[in-house]
Amino acid sequence: MENMFDDTYFMKKALQEAEVAFEKGEIPVGAVIVVDNRIIARSHNLTELLNDVTAHAEMQAITAASNFLGGKYLKDCTLYVTLEPCQMCAGALYWSQISKIVYGARDEERGCINMKTKLHPKTIIEGGVLADDASQLLKRFFIEKRNLN
Ligand SMILES: [Zn+2]
């Protein structure tokens, strides 16, 4: 049997968080942080509810994971996030020294890759895991939002 705890497995968990955000009327982005195949933080975007532009899924996941670990560095952790991190989140991830970032959909406009945000030299970044699911959810959100206005 294959290892069930692969990137797809954890990205599905991040997508579930994104769906919770969707239900709350938040831009649907979700994240989980994993260490040794164990989820230690799960979060979703809450910028509307908290009225706070810094309330991205990744920012909250970093705080929750640090609280869980009792230390500020996330050296052996992997972040799964449904959308490529923005430069704010990539900057916070730099400080966390996280081992690995796995994102779903690319964000050509506001993502850290095209913005050329520097990640920590020890951080590996990979993308494209369940990218279609993540971008479909985002598209559905913006279509519904447009129809409401
Ligand atoms: Zn962000």
C-alpha cells in the first residue's frame, strides 16, 4: 500500500479549510501545517471576519503551529496552502524558517514568485498540488460574489 500521507492528502485538508472560508464569505484559501505526518495547525482566510488584511490563512497557521510547538521556528514543518503565498505570508514564512511550502494554485499577480519575495534559504517550495480544485473554488467564489452585487 502506498503511503496515504502524501502531498495530495494534506492538500485536501487545506482545501477543506478553504471551503470553510467560502461558506463564511471569505476568499477561499486554506492552510495546514504538518510535522511528521501530523497536522498541527489548520486555518483559513479570515480577513473579512477579523477586518484585518493580515488574517491570511498562512499567517494564522504560522501562529497556531508555533503555539503548538512552543517555539517560534517551524524547521521541520511543511505548510500546505491552497494558493501560492503572497509576499506578506512569504515574508512571515521566511522568519519562521519553515522547511517546506507546498501550494495549490499559482497566483501570477500577487504571489511571492512573481513578486520575487525572498524565502529562507532552507525552505523548499513546490506548487501545483490539486491546483485545479483550489482555483475552481476561488473562481466560484468570485462569480457568486459578483452576482450578489
Ligand atoms: Zn498572504
